[in-house]
Amino acid sequence: MARETKTEKAGGVDRRKFFTLFGGATTAAIAAPLATSEAQASESPADQRKARYQPNSKNVQEFYRVNRY
């Protein structure tokens, strides 16, 4: 006798549908608090305008020394 294959699923949802539903629920759970909260600036306007790049700093000089091509 030939091996019989199952044509009907034994449970409610199969593995592919489970992961699809689980992924959608996880995404919705993460996105909900992000959409409801207001964005706040982490820096004052004076801090936003200050100069950040300092070409003579030790770190910048070291970067260019090491990465010469």
C-alpha cells in the first residue's frame, strides 16, 4: 500500500501562517507606543548650532594618519 499523505491540517494554523500572524502582531505592538509619543529634542538650540568637527583634534589626526592611501 502506498504511503498516504495528509490533505487536511490537524491544527488551527500552519507554521507559515503562525509566523505571519506573530510577526504582524509584534510589529503592531512595537509601533503603537512610538506613534503616540511626541518627539522631544535632546539638544538645546545653542547645542545644535555649535561646531562639532575639529580637524586638529587627536582623534581626527589619528584617523587620517592610519587611513592614508
